[in-house]
Amino acid sequence: MEQQLKQLEQEALAKIEVASNLKELNEVRVAYLGKKGPITDLLKGMGKLSPEERPKMGALVNTVRENVTEKLEQKVAQLEELAIQEQLEKEAIDVTLPGRPVRIGNRHPLTRVVEEIEDLFIAMGYEVAEGPEVEKDYFNFEALNLPKGHPARDMQDTFYITEETLLRTHTSPVQARTMLEKNGEPFRIICPGKVFRRDNDDATHSHQFMQIEGLVVGENIRMSDLKGTLNTMAKKMFGEEREIRLRPSFFPFTEPSVEMDISCFKCGGSGCNVCKHTGWIEILGAGMVHPNVLEMGGYDPKKYSGFAFGMGVERIAMLKYGVEDIRHFYTNDNRFVSQFHRTEG
Ligand SMILES: [Zn+2]
């Protein structure tokens, strides 16, 4: 009988071991531990045993039942754990998937040119000054020696908000504002910004563009100071071999006024399509600050003098990077802007 029990126990444990789901386990439970199972049968047969053997067998039957029950419970727990694992794996989010690349922008070529010029002039002791794009007629024209009805106003027609308020046509009103702000003290400023003209857009014209200009006011500021400053800038922006040339010109706010050309950086002066076969490229306008402008800004023209220069940022960028159409700067096309990645110094 003892042997029978041992054998039943082995069988039950083996079947539990190979069971692969809860249903099979339940079948094993019913088959071995149920009221009609062989272990129960054995218990019923205990009456035939001698009184000495009975407790021994009773204990043995209990041990077998306990062993089988324990094994069953372990297996149930194991299968349940497995089921949870499977479900978790099925529902899991794979966080190791690589993310989608974010397209990183690029500094706009106009920003690049402005920053390059700013850096150069900051190194020479200039401050960066800015002013409003919606400007008073007074600061845009009158304070710069362009009274109402002055014929030079025709070259700078703009968008009017009211009779006295307009979109500035140049960055020069910042000059007038700064002079009032500095209250008679000498200063050096560089002012970048957007300006506007009533112009029809084409490959070289835009109703909105950028200028950057400089102004120095102090005692004993001379034309030679202007020339030296422009020479330094031309070499820095377009290469050490560049030469500059000043030609007489007219601006209402400077006297005398000049246009500055640089020797062609493409052909070196022998003539090509960039310099229109002249060997020179026009870059900017400049001059000595007109005494009327100094006076309106609160500076005594007998004691103070100054120079100013201004250039179109688009023109510089077009020359520097070989851009053929000014409108490319405003189309917001990343294919255009991303081309300037590798030119980053
Ligand atoms: Zn050339």
C-alpha cells in the first residue's frame, strides 16, 4: 500500500510538471485528490489495516496529499505569472525605438552677415543700437536734413501709417535718436535693422530689406578715420587683398559724401561678370556727418564732427555667397538657407 501511494504521488507530480494550462492542472487535481480518486480509494481501504499500521499510513496519505496539493499550487502560480508576463510583453511599448529626427534650422545668411559686421565693430569699440521700424517722419527725414518737400525724399518713397508716421526707409533715424540720447557725449554705434521702400520686387529690389550703418561722433573725427575704418571692414568681409576706392556722391545727411567700391574679389580687378567688367564692386555709401544733422542732434558742429556709413545687408550677402536673386532671402525655403551650413566659420 505504501508503494502504491508513492507511485501515485510520482505520477501526480509528473503530470503536474508537464501541465501547460490551468485546465489540465484541474484535471490532475480531480483525478488524484478528488472523491473518486485513487488516494481517496486508498483511504477507504485503511480499515483493513492493523491498528498499528493505520496512523502510519494515515500520516503517509496526508503527506502525499500535501505534497501534491503544494505542487499544484506552485504550478498554478507559475502559470498565472507566465500569463501576466505574456500579456505585458504583448502590450509593452518598445521605448528603444529610435526617435524621428528633428530638423534643426540654420542661421539665415542675412543674420550671418549682420553678426559678422557687428562682431567686427564691437571689437573696434562700437555699441549696437536699434530703433523702431515704424518711425516718425521727423526722425526718418527732417532730423537728417531732409525737410518736407526736399527732392531727395522722392528716392525714398515708403509706406505711410499716417501723415507723420511711416515705415522707416533707412536705419539712419537711429542716428538722430542716438544723438539726442547721448546728449552731447561722443559715441560710436553700429545699427542693423529692417527698412522699407515703395518698390516693385524683382531680382535686385525688395520692398523690405536690411541695412546696417555706423555712426561716429566726437572731436577731431576726419575723413581719414572714415577711410581707415572702411578699409578695415572691406578686408575683414571680403578678404585681406581687397582694396577700396572712394568716389564722390551725394546724401543729404553727409557732406562730403562718398560711395565706396572694393576691388573685385572674383577676378581681382581684371574684369568679370560680378564686377560688370570694371574691376570694382560698389558696396556702400558714406560721408562726414552734415553740420545741420549734428546741430539738430544737439552737437556743436564747430567742436564736434563725425562720419557715417551704411550698406544693404542683402547686397553684401548676395556678393559674399553668390546669391543671384534677392527674393531667395524671403521665401522661407529651408533648402536655400541650409546651403549656408558649411560656410560657418
Ligand atoms: Zn570682377
